[in-house]
Amino acid sequence: MALEITDANFEELVLKSDKPVVVDFWAEWCGPCRMIGPVIEEMANEYEGKALIGKVNVDTNPGVSAKFGVRNIPTILFIKNGEVADKSVGAVPKAQLTAKLDAIL
């Protein structure tokens, strides 16, 4: 299951992680976010132990969203060693997301 990432735990879970992290910025009211949600959950299971997969609700966590300049959702950041290694915006196929993650593993 994808981790719930918040403004409060972002640094600990994401920036200090020794594994690559995929962060899905989403909101309840966002249709494309609901389309990509199940894909994020599948990836969380498939990459367990290899990468961390988490979700940030932009409505309840504006700090992290602003820090990374998230203006459109869903935005998915691929973070390695505390730095953004790649990014995807909008509802995209699972293969595109897994290819980006595989590239930084």
C-alpha cells in the first residue's frame, strides 16, 4: 500500500530515504488522480523493498506541494538521494511510470 506522505513527515520519509521514492501529488476531487491511484497502489506492491511509493494530498499538504512547484495534478515526482530525478504530469500509462522508476533504481 502506498504511504501517506504529509508536510510533517516528507523530509523523514522522502528526502532521507535510502531508496528511490515515487511521490504522487493528488486530490480527492481530481478525476485523472482517481484514474492513476490504482496504478500507484500496484506499483507500491510491486516495488516493495526496492522503492518507496507514496501519495501527498495537495489539499491538506500545501507546503510540500508549493516547495516542489506542483501546479497541475496528478504530478508524480521520482526522487533519489533527496533530489528530483524525474517527473510526470497528468494521467499516464503505468509503463511510463515504471520505466521512469526503473531508470533510477
